[in-house]
Amino acid sequence: MNQKVVAYPLSAHNLVVIQNRKQLKQLEIVGAVSAEISTDKKDTFFTNEKSISNVTLYDNFETAIKNTDAVLILPLSNYANTNLVISKIKYALSNNKRVFSMQKFDSDTLSSLTSSSSDLFTSLLNLESVNTETFYEKVIHRIETPLVVVAGLSDECELPNLQLQLRSRLKELGYKVSQIGSMNYSEAFGFHSIPSFMTDNLITASDKIYRFNRFVKEIEVAEQPDIMVLGLPNALCPYNNKFTLGFGIIPFYITQAVVSDYSIIALNYGEYNSEFIENMRSVLRFRFNLEPDCILMSDIHIDYNDIDNSGNTRHFTCGSEQVDKAIQCCEYEILNLHKESDLNSLVEQLIENLSNNYV
């Protein structure tokens, strides 16, 4: 029986968890607490009202947890008030509420949370099912299972939602899916996160490539899937000399470690001419060995010219209808990431393509 939980703190950063809550293992989100999001369902933040149906919204944590036995801590953005969240967790534990966490905390914080309530606090991110020991054979193993790579050209392209939607549809069709997600909370949904060694400065670039190849191979051998889905973390390319977005370094390492059989690229909302698409395809082909089989557009627009006092860019949600209008102006076929029919079409194309290549 699923545990009924109140999710906290709900924000634009982690709304994807609410949108895909049916995929959470053994947890049922019945409420959510947010100081950022209005409890008025007409709030422009909720461009898809179905995403919050049957979820009660609260603006007060203490009130919300009176109506449930458990709390789910959602993944936090880099700008979240972590100390405030920790204080709320301690409040819930002191009131004998179970706490499940999708957020990674440092060891000192975990010790303070579990010292007096070890049976009430549970991290959902402690799966270590794949061997990542230091000693390994320096060879690139061939991945025999069809591999689908999902990547975002820029920042905030809604990759988590795309990966979860893809997973849901493939599983509904009866496919056994092994997945490595770009999110550091992927284990909460029952699959793997990008391993921590990919960001370890003490490990050389070539060793990261060898180790990631082995990481994928061991998942393939252990799980024997019909299909594998891999989400690349970080943007593929810098936006400009100021907004470098990680330079696409980790995606580069990963695409040297494995070969994609079907590549899905997500774009931010915007107007893209044929020259831009051709240049993008060339960069992906020669830098990442990716040949885009499908391009989607999210409804998030990033205005790099509108910077707040902290030096951060602003994100704007434009809605699915605006995405349709932008797509109509493009000479290339681009699908709408928020359109059910387009997502279904993506899965149909993917299956047909892989079926033709894997006899």
C-alpha cells in the first residue's frame, strides 16, 4: 500500500515530480506546500492544470502535515533555503511524522536528522546497485541493447519531464526499460542517476569515459532490458562567453563512452531558422557523435539579457499554444514537448526506427 505524503517545498524547479507522481515508488502525493506557488489554480505557473489535480496545495507547512502521516522532501534548487528546509524536517520528525527525502544532504546533516529519529527519516537516493570500483579494464565495451540518448541543447529544457514521460510510455507498451537519468533524484523513480565519479576532479577525463562505459555495461548485464534510456546532464553547448553552461564537458565524456542508437534533443522555446538547425546538427554530429533523430521544443524561454540582482537569468513559461506557433515557423520538424500527441508520435518513431535497425 502506498504511503500518502505531503510534498515540500514545491517550486518551479521540482514541479516535474508532481507531474510524474504516478511513477514514484510506494509514495502517493496528496498535498504540496509552497511559498512560491499560489494556491489559486489559475496561477500562470500551472500551464497544465492536470498536473495538480487531486493534490491539495498549502502555503503553511505546519498546517499541511497535520493531515498526513508522512512528508516527501522534494529536490531543491541551488537557490533554495536549505537551512529552512532542514528545520522543517526536524519539526516533522519531532511530531513523529515519517520523512522521505529526494534531496541529497551532506553527511553531517544526515547524522543530525537520523541521530534521534533513524526509523522516521528515509533517503530515497541511496541505491548502489552498480559496481563502480576503482580498478577496471580500460576498454570500451559495446552496448548491445538499443540505447536512446535524451539531451538538452541549452539550459532548463525540461529534460526531467521528457525522460519520465518517455519512460512511462515505453513501460506502458510492455518494454523492459533500464534508465540513467540526468536528475540526481532518479533513484526515487526507480532508476539510476549519473554516477558521482563523473564530477570527481581527482579522476582523469579518459578514466571517466572508461568508467562510465563500464557503468552502462553493468546495468545492461544486470537488468537485461529491452531498451536503455540515457539522459545527459547539463547543456550540450555554451550560450555565449558569459553563460557557458558547463561547456558541454560531461555530455562530451558520456558520448565518448557510449554510442547512441536514437537521439532526442530538446530546445528552449524560441524561433529557430534553418541555418541554426543545420549548425546545431553539425555541432552534435562532430562534437558529440549524435545524429538528432527527433527535436522537441519546451515551453520555457530563457532571457539571457534579463538578469536579476544575483546575476541569474530569468525563465519564462510561455505555454503549449505558443510552442505550436513557434514550431509552425520552422522549416524542420520539431515536436511540442507538452503535447500528448507529439510525445506519442515520438515513441512510435523511436520504436519503428530501432525495430528497423535491430532485427
